[in-house]
Amino acid sequence: MPTVLVLMPYTREWSEQVWQALSRVQQVDTSKTISLHRVDTESVAADGLAEHIESNIKGADIVLADLTEANPNVHIEVGFALALKKPLLLVTQDRKWVTTHLQGRIVEEYSCKGADGLGRLTSTMLFRIKDKMEMLRAKNDEAIARASSAIEYSVECYSHRASVGLERYFREARHRIDILTTNLSFLFEPYADAPLTYFDELSAALDRVDSKTKVRILTLDPESDFAAKRGIQIGFAPAVFRDQLRAALAATKQVGAKYSSDRFEVRTYGDFPNQITYRIDDHIFNCVVAQPTQSRKHLTFKLTRHQSGVDNSFINHFLNVWGGRAGSAAA
């Protein structure tokens, strides 16, 4: 479902009624394909607010900004959205607040005095959002057709897994997180110099207001024969490696316990899948598996779901292991 991020002053006397008029777009949209949200609905520490706003802008499909009163924060956020080339919709209660750098853009003027003015704002923005969605769909279809027909193409390569920035992809996930790995302990490690872990960011995606994100995790069964073999391959005593797997699996189940099974599920497999893969929405991160060190220290490749061969190489493989043809029953 395309997401529309609304940028506006949230504490003015007119703010709430304008937000209600904009959010009503979701109610009158008969196709139920539009989701509007704003950045002040989540509790965020003051020193993390800027990063929180930037993350929301990056994750939005469309940005809708109210320029009323020429609020400096809104204009900074609009500039960031422009730099990211986000589809942008602009509204204002008076064109005098449209600054020079936005003069060449379409800006819808509205009145918040009376139900008629706000009703027109709702209907106008429904039309404009639908129009932007059609443009996004057309571009996406073109990109998919171009990528799927390519025999060879370039991919991004990172020197090791921590350099990918998985924390950001987890945090911004909107639909699906699938993880196929040997040892889940990596997810409980702090990333960079931050006090947060990768699992903190994964949980943030699940806990986001109106989140539709679903998580499936496949990890090596600690009691399997291969757990002992893999431990030896990377320099651990079998008993030590099994204990690592058990502890990480137990911690993962504890995190998942607060979510319904249709949103968070963990399963184990009993044989080596020859892959360590993270699928986050349409991004695929594949980590090289090799001896004698853990894959987190090896090259990681980033692909997109729409590139030729990706479904067959990664998505279908995950589904086969998840379904039990190469793995054990649900844990």
C-alpha cells in the first residue's frame, strides 16, 4: 500500500482540523490503497528526532507538505524530500507563504474555514494522490520490465555485513522481512557505535503505527547434526556453537512473543541451506558463506527483487526451506 507522509506544523490552532481533512482521504478512497501518516505519532527522543523525520521521508512513497505560515521545519523537510526526488504534493491556506524556490510548482490553495473548504481539500488531495500513484506505478512497471529482461547487471557489494547499514533497512521496512541465517546472534549485536541492536530496529518496524510489516525467520536448529559441523568449520567447539544457537533462538522467540503469529514467526532447518539471505521488502542482501570464518565477515551483495534470476535464486529458495522441503518443522 503506497504511503503518504504529511509534513505540516502540528501544534497550530488549525492543525488538527486540517489533518483530519487530509486523513479523511483514506476513508473516501473506495479502493483502500492509500495510507497517510505523520511523524509526530511515535515517541522519539529529542536527539533522535531529525533522524526519525529523515527516515520517514525516505520511507514514504509520496510526500504531502502544508506550506501554511512558511514553517521553517516544514521547508527543511520539503528540501530533503526534493533532494531524494520524492513525489511531492503541496498545499497552503495562502499563496503568500509559497517561497521562491517552490514558485514553479503546483500548490493547492485551500480554506480551513468551514466544512466546505476542508471537504474540497479532501476531494482535491484524493485526486492528486491517485494521480501520483498512477505515475509511480507506471515508473515501477517500466523499471521491472527493464530489470527482468537484463541478462547481466551491476549489483552493490559491501566488504562485510555491518557495512551494509541493515539497521536502516529494518527500521524502514513496510511489508516483509525474511531472514535465512545460521546464527541469530548477529541481530542482537549493537550496530556501529549505537546502543541499539539490529533487533531493536526490526522491532521498530513492527511497532510503527499502522505497521503492516511481517517477519519470518529461518535459523539453524541447534540440535541438528549440521550445527556441530558448522561450529567446527568456523572454529568453535560443537557444544559452544550449539549454546550460541540456542541462546539466540530463545532470545528471538522472546522478542516475537509479543506479536501475533501472522506477523512474526520463527522456524528452524536441519541442514545447511548454502545461503545467508536477508530480504527486506524488495531488497535482497546475500552474504557469502565460507570457511573458516562467519559470513558476517565476508562480502555481502545487495540486489533488488525485480532483477532477473533473483526470485529463483533467493525468494524460492527461502520458501522451499520455510515450507520444510529442506528444513525441519516449525520451531
